[in-house]
Amino acid sequence: MFTIFFRHKFLSVVIFGLLFLSIICQVMLGVIFYKLINDADNMPTTENKLLKQCKLKFINCHKLNGRMLNTSVYVDKFISKIRIMGISLTRLSHLAGQLMMLSVLVTGISICVSLAGGDTLFQIIPYYLVSILGLYLYFSISGIVDISGKKNLLKTNLVDYLENHLLPRLELENEAGKNEMNSPEEKETVLPKEEPSKENILIDYADELEDLLKEFLA
């Protein structure tokens, strides 16, 4: 019964290849989010490049704007910009679904080709089995991986760290910097003593001589 796959080798390879790539995309997404969630639990000491980049951009935005107005939106944008081999995580998830549907489409084409070649309904049953089992496997893995749930958990961890740990520290540093600028240390300025000039000395001598002459004449 399964000899039909060998009689249509090209179509069979395409069907199983698309199904395999679809499952690989799902598993890859699950592994990526799992690692990010684990690393997000230790944000202060994380060595994950993506999470370190998230912290650095947050600090820079805070310094430029004075305060991060909406941390949730910032985290959403950060997650949407994560790329794997130039493909965003959202597109990779959509790609997995499209590959699965292409596998079903090629299976339908294979059935039409087989019927046109004179195969009976019993002989094309393997194609139906592959489609049904492929869809079952795809949705089973999707449920196990739970991309949406892992994405929300990652967002919760990042927002919690940025708002409840990093942001208060940045606010304290900002207030300390403002206090230092507004209250400069008072320094005593010592004015140099003015040395008497020669003209002042001559005037003093003249006044003394005049006083002596007045006393002498009196």
C-alpha cells in the first residue's frame, strides 16, 4: 500500500520535507523562548546578548527621555525585533504554519496525480494518512511548545525586572545627579591683600609733613 510513495518520489520527498521543516520551526521557537525565559530569571548577571542589549537600550532610553513611559510597549517592540537567521520569531511561527499547509497542498496534488494515473482509492489512502498524522503532529507540538504562553511569560519577566528593579535604581541615580548639580559646594574666596602704591605713600608723607608744620607754626 505504501509503495505509492516510491512511485511518486519527488512529490513524496516534498511532502515529508515540508512536514519536517514545519516541525523543526516549532521546536526551534520553543527552544529559543525556553532559553530566553531561563536567562531572564537572572537578568542582573545574565550573559545572554539579546537580554543584555535589552537592558542597555532601556538605560539609554531612560537617560534620553528622563523616564521610560511605557515599559510594556518597549518589551513588546524588543521581542518583535528578535531575529534568528534574519527571520523574526513571529514570522518563524507563521512560516511553520505555512509549511504545514503547503505539505497538505502537495499531498492533495499527489492524490490528484495518482488518480489521474489510474490508482484506486485504496492505493491513495497513505496520502490521507500522512496529511492527518502530519496535522495531528503539528498541532500536538504547537500545544507542547506553547509559543504564545512562553512569549507572555518572557514579557512578564522582562517587564518585572525593568520596572521593579532597574528603573528604581536609574531614578535614584538621576535624583543623585540632580542634587549634586543644584547644591554646589561653597568655597571661601580669599582676596589678595592690596599693596600700597608709591603715590599713596607720598600722599601720606605729605600729610604728615603738613601736620608737623601746622604744629610748629602754632
